[in-house]
Amino acid sequence: MKRTLQARVEANALELARQGLPKAPFYLTGQAGGQPFSVHAEGERVILTSGDGRREIDLLPPATASVPSSLPAPLVPQGIVSVDGEGFEDPPLPGASPLDEALEHLADGDALPEGGGS
């Protein structure tokens, strides 16, 4: 009997040295809405057992994909989307506006040209 106890103590000491102190067990059982259930922990998972069966919930966060150190250059920096680039005018230079021509006509008292000044 003494040898058996010593062997178990040695095995327990080796397990404690390798794994550290064991985590306190977690177990909960009861009824909700008249249905029996139990919840217990298995490592980093929580197990819910009920009349519907057994469900496992992993408590570790999901592995995330590596984030690139730099983002690629934007494909459409001005927000203009075009397959072939046709149908779009070049944007006005800084300090200019597409309305400038129409405003000049209005300031001179002239009627706006056909098409609103463009």
C-alpha cells in the first residue's frame, strides 16, 4: 500500500511540475424552463449539455490573419470609377471650379450658354 501511495505522489508531483497547479473545476447544473441542463469547463472550452444535446464553446479568441504592414495604394483616389477612363473630364485645377464660366456669364448679365455653361 505504501509503495502505491508513493508512486501516486511522485506521479502527482511530476504532473504539477509539468502543468502547474490544476485549475479549479467548474460545474453547474440546474433547470431552466423545466428543462435540465449542465455547464462545465474542459480546458479552454465550456460545455453546455441539455435535452437538445451537447454544445461546445471555445473561449480562446480565433486566430487572426496577419495584417499587412502597409496598405496598397488606392486604385481610385478621386472616387471616379471608370472601366476605360472615357466620359470623364479632368478635374479642375486647384482654385478653379466648373461653375466659374457660368458665374462669369451671370456677372456680365449674359444668358447662360446652352447646357448650363459647360
